[in-house]
Amino acid sequence: EVQMLESGGGLVQPGGSLRLSCAASGFTFKTYDLTWVRQAPGKGLDWVASITYNGVYTFYGDSVKGRFTISRDNSKNILYLEMSSLRAEDTALYYCAKTHSTSGYYFDSWGQGTLVTVSS
Amino acid sequence: DIQMTQSPSSVSASIGDRVTITCRASRPINDYLAWYQQRPGEAPKLLIFDVSALHSGVPSRFSGSKSGTDFTLTITGLQPEDFAAYYCQHGITFPRTFGGGTRVEMK
């Protein structure tokens, strides 16, 4: 069974930094692209960043480009999201997601999310 | 960036009803379109990918279709567990974009 468990969320001041982690199991981690998606309280889904299976290529949403860094450790089966220069509008539940087994354009397994709150 | 415009933002329906949700892409996305369901307090779940392919374990009352750059999710015979939010998402390029969501509420 695929499991994805996010951690690292919390309360941080504007301008601060935070690193999220996503520990995965139940699939061959090193062969799948991975993604972070966030959801502000009461709002819709917002794609944040994706990384290819080997970590060579990364992609970012315009709102986080230059501030967030997605990375992965294929030896530990962990996905990361390093967040800096945090803003109030980054407050959200952050989900990690695995790409679909046959169509790598979609997300077929999600964690339960970790909450990031940016506030003074 | 490709914008995904979803409508309606909410719909009220009863058990057994047929519910239709539409998503319009700002430019052609071929068949790179998925639908997700999100129940309150839960993570999203993939329902349909590549316009009309049902994800594993998804009931057959869910179906997807396409007409040009308009995509439709249909629930035929609404069940109690279907009251939830639904989102479309394109996969043709980065950034991946979700629609704004449709909340299916009980009438």
C-alpha cells in the first residue's frame, strides 16, 4: 500500500524559513516523479512544485519560484520542500503527491498534509 | 500559463440525481485532463485521468468527457459519499493547474 507522510509544518514568521518532508513507502520511490500541492484554508488546490524521478529536473509555480526548492533523497525515500522568504499567502496545508503509475501527468496518491502557518 | 475555469462553483443535488461539472481550458490541452474528489477533512483522490479513464476502484457512476476545450465530469446516480468538492487539473505542461473547484452539496 502506498503511503505518503508529510511533516515539518508549523507556525513561522513572515520572512522565515521552513523545510517540509514527505516520507514515502509502498512503491519504488526512485522511479516516480513527485509533487507538492497546497491548499489555503477554505480554498482550492494550488500546484506548487514537481521533481522528476531522478531529481534532475524541477518545476515551480510562479508564486513560489525563487523562494521554494523541491528536492528528494532516493536513498531514503524522502521528498523535501525547502521554503524561504515566507509570506502570509503561503499559509496552507501542504500535500505531497505521487504521479500516476501509467500517466505521469496526474497524482494518484496523496499524503494527509502538513499545515504551514505564516504569521507574526 | 493555462487557466482552468470550472463551473458551477457549487451545486445542490439529491441522492440519485445526475450531476454535471464543467471545466474549460484557456487553450488546447489535448486529453491531458484529470478529475479529483475531496471530501471534507480528507486529501484529494484521483477519480478520472486522460479525460475519461476511471482510476482504480472508482465507481462506474463517475464518467468524463470532452468537447473541444470543454471537459465534463458526470455523476450518474448521486450517492451520499459523493457530497464533496471536485477539481479538474490539466497535465499537458508546467505549471500544472487546477480548476477552482465545485462543491456538491445536499439539496
